[in-house]
Amino acid sequence: MSNIEVYRVTGDSPRWQKIAYDYIRLDSFVVGQGIPVELEFGHDGPEDDIHAVILLKEHKPVSGCRIAYHGGPKNGYAKIERVATVREQQRTGIGARMIAEAEKWIKENGYHHVLITSQDRSVGFYNAIGYETRSDEVYAQYFPEEAAQKKERVVEIAKERAEGKAGPLSFTCVLVEKYL
Ligand SMILES: CC(C)(COP(=O)(O)OP(=O)(O)OC[C@H]1O[C@@H](n2cnc3c(N)ncnc32)[C@H](O)[C@@H]1OP(=O)(O)O)[C@@H](O)C(=O)NCCC(=O)NCCS
């Protein structure tokens, strides 16, 4: 894959790299999936704490994710979040390359256990790149609040679908896991 640049974005990275990641999220989630912009960005932590990976293709931002570390390297895990590829580059292999770059950075930080809470409609992507799908019981062990909310959402979404009212937020999350 030619003309690809990889950047590791942290608090003191140049502002354009943070804008590049926000652009990827805007294109993929907000415009592409119809996620309300205030929901997509409204829960972000302080910009100084960011650990994100972005890929540029011919100087244009195309794919990115961010990483949150929980616990220490030995017994903790890295959670990969907000994984996105811009619409015009989806299904070209760039997301797989981007996650491989995130995994490389995670390993350099001494972590070997990666968790991702995937949108149900994107699980196939993670399975294609070596992540195993875990049960809702395992999901609840790591993320009890989210798993409890999921139980309620499953019922609501079934109703939304039955009434023809399914919208951009009519999805649930599934835990996927990989040991590096
Ligand atoms: C999901 C997403 C990040 C994948 O990125 P991408 O750059 O399109 O993925 P790639 O082209 O690298 O795909 C790698 C593999 O996963 C498969 N794949 C990609 N998206 C898939 C999906 N939604 N369902 C099933 N398989 C998928 C590809 O076919 C490919 O497999 P192959 O190598 O056997 O052909 C991207 O489609 C996206 O941004 N979607 C909208 C936002 C989103 O859903 N983000 C994830 C939230 S958890």
C-alpha cells in the first residue's frame, strides 16, 4: 500500500493531527452512520490524554482509532476505541493496516491484551483481523454498566425494528478480544 503515513497522536502532537482524527470520525460516524455529532464527541476526555493512531494516504486522513490503557501492562489491557475509516476508503484494507499499527504501539508499551466493544454490525471486521467474539457474560465481567444497558437496548431495538423505526443508533455492542 503506497503513500501511507502513520502518526501516533498524543497530547503534545501538533493540532493538525488531532483535527485529522476528528475529521475521520466526522466522516465515518457522523456523516457515514448518522451518529449525532454531540454524541460522537460529547464524551471525549481531555485532549491532552489522547493516544490515537491515524493513517494518512496521499496527505489525506483516512483511518484512525484511539487507545485507552486500563491497569498495568502485566494484568491490565488496552482498549481500542472509536475505530473509523473514511467512507471513500472503506473496504480497501486500510482499517486492518491501521489496527496493526495500533497493536504495534500497544505492544511497545508492554501490553498484550486488547479489548474492543464493537458495534454489532462491525464485528466481521474484527473477526477478519484476528479478534475473537466474546459472550455477553464475558462482556459483563469487563464492562458491567454497558452490558446491563445492552440488555435493555436489545428489547428496545427489536421494538424499533418491528415498528419500522430503526435509526442510526439501533445497534448494540459486542466484546471482541485478542492477545498480541
Ligand atoms: C469498520 C471499519 C472501521 C472497517 O475499516 P475498513 O478500512 O473498511 O476495513 P478493511 O478494508 O481494512 O477490512 C479488513 C477486513 O474486514 C472486512 N470488513 C470490513 N468491514 C466489515 C464489516 N462491517 N463487516 C464484515 N467484514 C468487514 C473486510 O472485508 C476485510 O476482510 P478481507 O481482508 O477478508 O477482505 C470501517 O468500515 C468503518 O469506519 N465503518 C464505520 C464506522 C464503524 O463501524 N466503526 C467501528 C465501530 S466499532
